Amino acid sequence: MEQIAWDQVWQATNETLYMVGISTLFTFLLGIPLGVLLVVTDRGYFCENRFVQRVLGLVVNIFRAVPFIVLVLFLFPVAQFLIGTTLGPTAATIPLIAGAAPFYARMVETAIREIDKGVIEAAQAMGASRLTIICKVLLPESLPAIVSGLTVTCVSLVSFSAMAGIVGGGGLGDAAYRYGFQGFNNGMLYSCGLILVVMVQIIQVIGDAIARYLDKR
């Protein structure tokens, strides 16, 4: 097996962790309110607004339908405008967030819809405000499913980050492609792939453990 440049592997690992960490944070911050809005603006809920619900649903579906590699290319101008470059891990977080946040919003929506409407009606009967119902009823009741959804999304972001690396995003995908595949170095290729697999396993185990802890049923 060819010699492995561990300094490059370590740098690529840090870049992947950076991309996935930042993207997961902003996916969480954007996906939660978007998922909540998709539910509470729907028919039969306390903020019913079919126009808003349909527009949000359309936007989410469009971003979910676009293949990630196409989304990366499409958002190059946005990255150039916001970051000043289309290369590197920071620029790669923009398409990562754009691809993951709508996906996560749908998972949040599904989690909230599983809540019995009777619980919401009981909160309304006690005079709870809309914000109180969201913060004290909808989110706490669906929290285990929301965490499970975030785990699945984070795992997907690891995969997306590897694809982003091939078009200049850096990280393990870039190292595997440049130093492994193009450099005919199977050691680098397998090492980067193995680290990605281990990363996914760790994320899944931690996410499952947190979801089980939060599930009081």
C-alpha cells in the first residue's frame, strides 16, 4: 500500500468536521422554525395561512429536488458574494446548509404532525399563546423525533461534504479524490473513506443515545 500522508489526512479531517459542524448548526437554526411554520400555517392549526404554507412548501420542495452537486454549482455566485471565494470549507457550508435545511425542515414537520391535536387544543383552552404552544407543547413533545431527524441530517451532511470537496470545498472528499484517486494512492483513498465511515458511526451512536434519553414514553 502506498505511503499515507497523515498530515494531509488530519487537515482534511479537520476541514470536514468544520464544514459538518457549521452546516449542522445553521441547518438546526433554520430547519426548526421552517418546520414549525410548515405545520402551524396548515389547515386546522392555530396560525392557518394556506398561502404562506404553500409558498414555504414549494421552496422546500424545490431545494430538496435539486441534486446536491447541481446545488453547489448553482450557489457559486452566492458563495462568491458572501465569502469572497467559491473555494474552501467556509464557502462549501453555503450549499451544504441550502441542501440540508429544507430536508431537516420536512423531518421537523413530520415530527410535529405526530403530536395529538388534542394536546394543542388543551393548551389553547387554558389560554396559552401561540408562542407558548410552540415552545412549551410542540417542540418538547416532538423533541426525540427532532433529534433523530437532526442525526440523519448530520449523517447526510458528512456525505454532502465529501461531494463538495470534489469541487473545491476541501475536506476528506477532496483529499480522497486528489491525493487518493488522482494520485493513484490507494492508502490515502481508503484512509479518507474509513474516517468518513467512522465519523458517521459516531454521529449515529451519539444521536441515538440522546434521542433515547429524551424519549420519556
